Amino acid sequence: MNIIVQKYGGTSVGSIERIENVAKRIIRQKKRGDSLVIVVSAMSGETNRLISLAHEIAECPDPLHYDMLFAAGEQVSIALLAIALIKKGIEARAFLGYQVHIVTDRTYKKARIKLIEKSKIIKELEAGSVVIVAGCQGVDEEGNITTLGRGGSDTTAIALAAALNAMDCEIYTDVDGVYTSDPRIVLTARKIDKLTFDEMLEMASLGAKVLQIRSCELAKKYCVPLRVRSSFNNTKGTYIGEEVKKMEERVISAVCIDKDQARFTLLGLPFKPNIMKEIFGPLSERSIVIDMIVQNPPMGNKINLSFTVSKSDYHETKKILKKLKSRYSDSAITDEQKIAKISVVGVGMVSQSGVAHTMFDILGKHNIPIKMISTSEIKISCIVDLAQADAAANALHTGFGLDNKRT
Amino acid sequence: MNIIVQKYGGTSVGSIERIENVAKRIIRQKKRGDSLVIVVSAMSGETNRLISLAHEIAECPDPLHYDMLFAAGEQVSIALLAIALIKKGIEARAFLGYQVHIVTDRTYKKARIKLIEKSKIIKELEAGSVVIVAGCQGVDEEGNITTLGRGGSDTTAIALAAALNAMDCEIYTDVDGVYTSDPRIVLTARKIDKLTFDEMLEMASLGAKVLQIRSCELAKKYCVPLRVRSSFNNTKGTYIGEEVKKMEERVISAVCIDKDQARFTLLGLPFKPNIMKEIFGPLSERSIVIDMIVQNPPMGNKINLSFTVSKSDYHETKKILKKLKSRYSDSAITDEQKIAKISVVGVGMVSQSGVAHTMFDILGKHNIPIKMISTSEIKISCIVDLAQADAAANALHTGFGLDNKRT
């Protein structure tokens, strides 16, 4: 059995007309003889509608019931897609997370998949049905609905592809593939044909919104090659795999822009062994993901520590830090929300020196001050003023020779 | 443990403001020390929105997935109510049908409850939580979501009240109680203080929309006394029980108007023993409920048969009858959709003669021809032209002395 997992995002199923187009696309593929497992997100706008209802009631809605609310969005879209396929004479069967035992931990709003019981899906595929699975949702061991976080439908698709040993995992979205930068900001951005898991992983963590970071991790871990494609046309998209032969070797593959950043700086912390654990432990307990961390060498017996978090975690982080501050006399907190992270990514960087220097040089020539720096083997990230983010991205895209020459 | 089951209809939870009002009402009651089980419908408008999405795709959407779609409405409202209660500091726990094992048969769209596993609810109540249960939904033995049909949230509430041996079952709605007739049509209609199960059952089956007929049956079967009340004020509402002492003994309690009727007449059927089974068997298999049935005495070897169904079953009934017709040579089918059923109901009728005569007399005086007649111990129903329905109801309401004297 050739199993293909396809995931359709919210804009791809954003209206009845689009759901019917997705149905047609599925039927064409089905007629080639493949066994299809389709993962669907909520219709675009629906998730935001549900979340804003919850937030009208409470700033921090109870997470167990928040996930129950949130999961209703995918319930609607998978039922509609199944109705559309059956209406067109194709056997189809939609399943909610709990119905195919997508078992997760209990971290509501950001749950992690622990196991998928595939027998029910296999049975339906063997009977010739198209199986549709609700994206982004699972169930904990007590039977409570959990959700996997924004973009979690990709995670569902990749986890299913791994569990079912699928031949292919196609991520359908509203863009043609992965781009060298955000085309709305960098007008000369080009589609990338092939990427490694590592590059995609860095790009996802650096603000490229095409794939959620967790789904890239999962694809890399289980070696599930992905194709990111548009559901609105038939262009080839971007292939992401373990090792990819590139058409042309560039040092830098992409420039990433992440405007969802907030910076905290703790001044005058005591220089002692457990200090990092004391600070980051309580944040980690609340599932707050720390992004960049910068620590200067100690001055006297004191250190200064800066880090960034997602803007959505800003208020909670601030609350936790305020509590912690009382433990350290003479310490102070500053924070800043109007910042952005601009990064350059590429496996070519490993064997090339001078990328950092070139990056700082380009930003310097454009009078863009760098507020924080963080590097890995295949990327360099700089925090700059939010107001200068777009200019920085364009300067780097041009400076590293990524511009689409036709534009 | 004093368990009280309360059901809030769609208009009672039709907006965030209204959900918060319901939460306040629940908290007041909770503070009196009662254990509360709250059944909630989908926010008003939501069910229609979901159904119209399905109907944009298919005239007859696949029923299994239709129920999955439909059930998302209640999922949203129970999650929001739980979030509202928890925000106000009250422990609350919302459950979907499958989570508290409301097991039904597999008649999608009109499923019947077979059993409720109450242990999970009892455990939460004992822990002091307000338990919220999604109305109108259950799960079949294979784990598929089922729904109980329009108005099925009342059924959920009554079934829970029976299973939990609740002290009280309160049905909160957007009207003050059960009226002597539809106040939008009969301006002189009055609220009824007390009704017997039998009267309510007849009234529900005759088009009074306050309670679904199946829920009245269930309340009668398990002897669950009901209070129908408004969620917008604190008036007493209508009490419905096994035996009720009435303040004033009237022959007729109410005039019911049912505009959801379509009539079929089969002419020239053979007069033979199995003929009724042959006709009604295929309709029953598709869960089409037959309302009035009128058969004239045979003429020669032929009979004429008339019956009414709900307008929503019109197309399917017509399709089935067309197939059946080919079996009987010389038979013919006629049908009519622009009709209404006007009924008078009252336990007093049992001991009073002349009610039928009075009814026909009143309609005759108003030049309203009667197209079909059907009677039971405590009601008389007449089919009239749809255009004359309101006039007929008003004439009967006045003629039987039901008018509110203050109006």
C-alpha cells in the first residue's frame, strides 16, 4: 500500500469552494491508486474567531477548556471535507484526534504526540476509503482533548506519515513553497527548490512561518521527507529532506525575519552556579520557550543576562521575572517589545568564513544598529529595532546575492 | 447530594454576555449548596451556520459526518461556559457526549440514548465541580459522534436527570414557560402554570416548540418533573409533572399550531392485509416520522390513504412513495405542502363531550374548511390551509375561553 499523507492548511479550506477544490485534488490523486491520509486545519479565520470568544471572557482562559474550544474548528473542516468527497462518490472517513488515538501529553495548548494507534486508519485505507484526520489535536490519557499549538496540523501530518511509514508527506499551503525570505517584505525573494532538514529547522525557528518548528524536528527525527506546495496551483514546491543536492551552491539559503520577539534583560544577577537554573526553571515549567540567550562575562560578582521570548509569552514572563527579582538584591529588569530578529541561514556557512563579518558590514552600511547577536553552525541572528527590520532583511537579501534576478 | 440538572437553550447562551449571565445564575444556585449538572445547546445561530455549510456542499450530506459537524456547536458553547465559570473562581468541568459515555444507537441525526455512564459525572460533583455536558450529542458503540436531533439538548438534560436521580430538571429557554398558544400568532395567549406529562406530550407533538416530543416522552417514562423557565428573568415558569392540581379546571389547556406539515395521499391502493406495512415500513426504515394518518373505508377493493410528515421529510418521503407506487397498478399520489395542523389539547376533554363539535363549529363560523381530522383522548387536530392557520388558532383560543383577559 502506497500511503501518501497530505496536509491542507486553513486558507486551503477557507471556504466551501476551496474545500471542494481540495476534494477534487484528492480525487485526482486517489485515481492514481494511492492510499490517502488527509490532515486538515480549521477553516481560516475560524481558529481566531474561537480564540477571541474565549478571550472576551478571560485573559487566560482555562487551558483544558480552551483546547476543547479550539479543537471544534478542525472538527468542522474535516466533516465538511468528508461530506464533499462522499457527495462526489468517493468513500471517505473523517476522524477526530481521540477517535484514532492520537495520544499526547497533558501540556494543553502545546501538547506533544506520544503515540498514534494506526490500526483504525489502516483498516479504512484497506477498505479503499480516503482517511481524513483532524489536524492539531489529540487526546490525553484521561480522554481530554488536547491541541498541539498553532501550526500543529503539520505536526499531525508528519507524525502520521512516520507512524504509517508513508511514502510521501505533502504540506499544502497558500504559498508556492519555502522562500529565501518573506516575499511580503523582501520583494526580490525567490522560491527555494530544495532544503535540508537542518536548514528548514533553523528557518522555522527564525520566523519562517511556512512550517512549525516542532514539525521540522519531527520530520528530521523520523526522516520524513516533506514537499511544501501550494493548494492553489500545480507548481513543484520545495522539497525538504535529509541530504539534498543543490542546483547551485550558495553560502546563504535564506534571510529570516521574526517580528514576534520580546527581549528581557536582567541586570546585576549574582554570579553563582545555579543562577541559570533558578531563572529559566520557572519559565520552562510554564512552557515558555526561550529563544536567544546572551550572557556577558561577569563584572565583579555580577552578571547581566538577556534573552528573548515570543510576544505572546511577554506578560507571563514578566510576571514570573518580577517574582524572581525579589530573591536577588540589587538586580533590575528591563524589557523591550519593539524589536525583530533578522537571521541568515545556510548549510554552506559551515565551510565558509566571513559570513558574520559580511552580515555586520551590510547592516552597518545601512545604519542599522545590532542589539543582540546569536549564532549556530548554520545561522547568524541579530536583534534590531522593529522599525528597521524590513530594511535589514532587504539589505541582507541583496547583499548575500539572493535576489531574484528577474525582479 | 441534591443534584439539579439545568438546561440552557441556544438563545440563553447566544452571546458572550449571555454566557456570562448564565454563569452568574449558576453561581447563585451553586452557593445554595446544590450539585449542578448543566446541559448547554449550541450558541443560537451556530447550528444553522454549520448546517448551511454542509448544505452548500450536498443536498443530503453524509449523516455520520453531518453529526460530527453539528456536534462542534455544543463543543464551543460548553467550553466557553466552563471558561466563564472558572474565570469567576468556580470549579467547573465540561464534557462532550463521548467523554461521559452518552451511548446512543446509530440513527445519525436522530439518535436515541441507550445508556449514560454516570461515574465520571458523580466523581466531579463529589469534588465540588459544576459539571457541564454538551447537549444533543452522544456516541455510538464504535466511537462515532451521534446527535439527537433538533431540540435534543432537552433530551440530554432529562436523560441525565433520570440517570443521576436528580431532584429537579429545569429547562431554561427564551420564553417564560409553556403558553396556551404561540404568542406570536395568538396575541391573547397566556402562560400555563402547571401541565401533566400527557398534555405536554400532546402539545409537543402538535407543534408547541418549547419542548421536543422525545424529551417529553422521556420525562414521562422516568417521571422526571420539569420546570420550563426563562433564563432572562426570575418568573416561575411552567411545572410539568405526573399529576398536577390545576388552579382552574378548563376543558382545553392549549391551542397548538404546527406549520411544519406536508400531506401525502395515496389513491387506489389494494385493500389487503399487509398494505400498511408495505407503505409505512420503508418510511420507518429511514426514520421518517408519520404524523396524522387517515384511511377511509374501502370502496370496492380499493382504499385511499392520507398521512402527514414533517416538511423536512417531504422530499425523501416523495422519493420512497414513487418507488412503491410502481407495485400497485391504478394507484396515484397527490401531495400538498401549504397546510397547517391546528389542535386543541386538554386532559379535561376526557370527561367532557362536545369538544369536537365546538371546534368544528368555531372553524365553520370562520369559513375555515377542515381537510383532515385526527383525535386522541386529550386532543383534536384539524389540517387547514396554511393561509388560514393563524385565523383558526385565534378563533379557537377565543372560542374555548383561553384568552388572557388583561390583553
